[in-house]
Amino acid sequence: MNELALEAIEAHKSTSGKPSTPNAKKLRVALTLSFFAYYGHHN
């Protein structure tokens, strides 16, 4: 795995344990989408 993917996973982990706020949900969705978009593009 590359550093970008690892960063996305760490960021996802760090936000998923916190109380859900609208911003946290948006951030989590954006990270997940960007992660899969990146992986889909490069694999």
C-alpha cells in the first residue's frame, strides 16, 4: 500500500471513533470516496 492510502485509512480510523457530527460525516464520506476513487484508478 502507498502512503496516500495509509493516510486515508488512518484519517478514517481517527474520525470514526468520535461522536458523529455533520462535518465528521462529510469528511468520512469524502475520505472513503477519495480512497476508493484512487484505488479504482490505480488498480
